Amino acid sequence: MEGEGSGQSPTWLVEQRYRAVLEVLDGSPVSEVAVRYGVSRQTIYTWKYKYDTDGFEGLREKSRRPRTSPTRLPAEIEALACEMRRANPRWGARRIAYELARTSPAAAPSRATVHRVLERNGLIRHQKQQHRRKYKRWQRETPMHLWQLDLVGGIFLADGRECKMLTGIDDHSRFVVIATVLAVPSGRAVADGFVRAMRTYGVPAEVLTDNGKQFTGRFTKPRPAEVLFERVCRENGVTAKLIKPYSPTTTGKIERWHQTLRRELLDVSGPFADLPAAQAAVDAWVHTYNTARPHQALEMATPASRFRPNPPPEPTVVVAPQPSGKDHEPTPTIPAEAPLLLPSATQAVEFDAVIPASCRLGILPRVQYVRIQPEHVGRRARVWADENTVHVIIDGKVIKSTSSRLDAANLHELSLRGAIPAGPPPALVPQPGRPDPDAVIEVDRKVDGSGITQLGNTHVKVGYELANQRVTLRLDGQLLHVVHDGVLAKTLPAPISPDARTRLRGARIVTDELPPPAAGAIAVERKVPVDGVIMVARQRLRVGRTYAGEIVTVHVEDTFFRVTLNGADLSLHPRKNQHPVTRFRAKIHSPKL
């Protein structure tokens, strides 16, 4: 029998209470009525009092909600918090509470209150937290003590090129000091970007980088050497620190900033029109990050509020040695600017050369060679070179174009060897029998065991699922379509320029329609281990120990995995994530001897 504390008042419950009250009014003992209706004597007296006071309606259950809630969050503040979450899905409760405190300081809720509001309105997706490793966190005490530097890719242009960006962040304040988009991530370009940042913010005490060849030459073969970046650090008194190999967590601050950059800018912006447009977009986003975006690691302060640049360094006075003798006047002192001024990039140069019998034309023998086709041996060629491109021209036609490995010092050395200043770069004219650069072309290529094929001098990562297969690559505008067995396998950004496509081996013009994509699920193979659990797309699927040693087929759908053996269904598992499949074949280890 339901008592008074149920919080509900259906019709049968009110009638039950009414009958109990009538029995008491007819003279039945209260204790007997309480036993029959399964309630206490006090409940019977309460029902009788309510009936005497308000009649039949008094037996209905009344709301127990308090008449006033002084501490309840106002409805407009709760609605504003929900709108902030919907407009900015990456904002958490702490960021929303901070923004509400800025807009409405008098009614600013706490982080826990905002979290309850988001959870109550279904705006939080709970996920299992996995903390497999614990890291020792560290931070420099003052700004300008340490800069973390790195190179990051993923900046695509409309012409299909992928550029890299030199990034740098102050360890104490998280202030981004360097964000330079580079067409070619050479050692020269990295040093130039570092010097420009020091001219703007001053010279840091230390820099921390990985072991990339642009930052250090300690792994240079056959013996270690000093690269340009290390020379800049040495000339300016900066201590260059390197992380241990394969330890990216040491530069965790810059790596975490790369993740924020990808999610908030690169993933939503799409390909940029050109290099200046990409740099302008990055500069605008970095300015907002430094000055307006609160940082949780800084107690919701902006990086600009914690950053203090060093004053410009005093000019270093270099005094030339004085020769002995009374007839010589003192040599005036020469102020040397700091930080180090690198030599400016020289203009393009050109010179004549004869194609040798080895078919390897030396642009600068110790730096770069260009391989030429055998039919041009013995002919005189005109070489046009700058820091980005090298063109080899015979009889007014460009027979070879390749990326340049030369820097400003190499171009200056060529000019000392007789090269003259060059004019504008030559126009690439399609040769007879080769397709127009704007045409849609196809080439047939073989994918190696690592899922990589080659277009000219460019390596294209097609994917593990097409390893050791023959595919057709269709270049259409800024896209590269991969066709296998008459179906469209995938679409990638075009890795080479339209001019370079005219020189591809086996290129042909196509006019037919693009084949449709493959339908159905992706099928992968797995060998069941002794514990009966296999891994697909970072998810554990329990097949059973009965099938240990068998090779099963897993059909990967959007929402589930279907495991089959010899065409018979074994099990069905819900898909809990959307991680891509990177391994399609079963690992079969050879038996131990």
C-alpha cells in the first residue's frame, strides 16, 4: 500500500484515503484502520485533519517544492550557458563560467554549477578517462627563459601543396612567439624565422627543440656538423637544448598547441589560396590566441598578460686591431647589431653547362645534382636556379624542373663562379606529345608494401589497404583520385603542381566519368590469439577462445563490427569509436625454434 510520501496523487489514492477517513468517522479504532491500510496511526490522523480542514480536495498530494529558491541559477543565465556551449562545442564548464563572469559579474556561477547545467540539458557526452602514463610536469619561472620550437605540417594550399610552419612558444607564459608558414622547411628558412622572432621579442636564454636536421647537426653523416640554427644560437648566446630521441612529451606545450591550432583553424579553414593568405590567417588566429583567449594552465589568464619580452639588446662594439706605428690613424669602431643579421637571400642566377655523359648535371657538386635524360648528353644547357626551384633549359624549352637545395650562400658561390643574375623564371611549355597542364590525366602506378606510390619525385601515401596493388591515379584540378578495380578507393589533395603533371611517365588524357566509390563495408582479417580477443580500429572484440588460431574476417560498418569465419557469422559488436582502420591483414608470426 502506497503511503503519503510517494509524491503522487492518482484518483484511486485519494479515494483510498477518503475511505480510511470515513471508517474512522464511523467509529472504527484508528489503530485497526491503520493496520488494514498499511500505514501508521499518525498518517490516519493526518488524513483526518486534512479532510476536516479542506474536505475531499485536502486529501490530494501537494507539491513539496519550496516557494522560493534564492540560490537557484536564473533562467536567463542557464540559457546563456547552454547557448555558449552550442555555439562553441569545444568550450568546457570552466571556460563558460569564465565567459559568464566577464559578461555578468553579479550572477556569475561556479564551474560546478555550469557543469550541472550542461549535464541537465544533455550537452555533455561522458567518456571514459584513460590515464595510462603519468608525466612530470615542469615550467620555467619567468618568461623569455625558454622557448620551445618545432615544425608542424598540415597547411594545404589551393594548388595541392602542403606547407610546414615554424612554431615557437614561451614556456612560462604560453605566448606564441613564432608562427611562420614556410614553403620549403629548409635550415635557412628556420633560421630566418627564429631571427625575426628575436628581433621582435628579444633574445631568450634557452631554446628547446627536437632532433630535426633543421635544428641540429649532431646526426649528420659522416661526422657531426654545426647547422645554421645552431650557429645563430651560438652567436647570440642562446643555449640550444635537445630532447631525447623519441620523447615528444618533453616539448608537450608546443605539441599541445599544435593540436589546438589544428582543431580551431586548420581543420575548419580548408586549403588556403596561396602562401600569403595562409600566413595572414595564421597571424590573425595567433593574435587572438595570445591576447583574447584565456588559458586554463594560466588560471584563465591570457598568454599576453603573463609574457614580458626582453628589451632590445645593446649594439656590440667591435674594435678592429690597431697596427703599430705613429702614422696610422685610429680605426673607427663599428657597431654590430644583435641578434645576428643573417645575409639576405640573393636573387636567382643562371649559367651555361654541358650535360655530362653520366647524365648527372652538377648545379653545385657538393650540394645538388640533377639527373637528365640520356638523349641530351653533350648538349649545352642553360641552368636557372634560386632557393626554391632549379630549371634546366635547352633550346628555349624546359627539360627538367626540380626542387632546389641551394641557399643564399650557395647562390652567392655560384655568382663567384661566373653565374649571372637571372631574369624571371622560364615558362613551362608543354612538350609535343604531352598533355596540357589543365587537362585531366591518369597514370598507372604500383603501390608498395607500405601503401606508398610515387608521382615523379613525390611520394604519395595511398594507404595500407592498397599495398602491393596496381592502381590508377587520376589528377583532376586540385584533387587526386585513386581508382582500383574499377571503383573509386579514395580522394586526396593533389601532391604535384599542374606543370609537373605534364612530365609524368605514362600520363594520358581522360574524358570519361569518374567511377563510383566502392559500396559495402571494409573487410579486414585478424588471427585470433589464445585469449580470444582481437583488436580492430583500437577496439577490443571478444571472439572467444574456441576460435584461437583461426583467421577471422571482420566487416567494419559505421555502427558495428561483424565477425565471420568461412562465411558464417560468429558475433556482432557495437562500434564505440570512429578511429580509421590502418591494418587490414592478419599478423602471422613464424614459430619460434
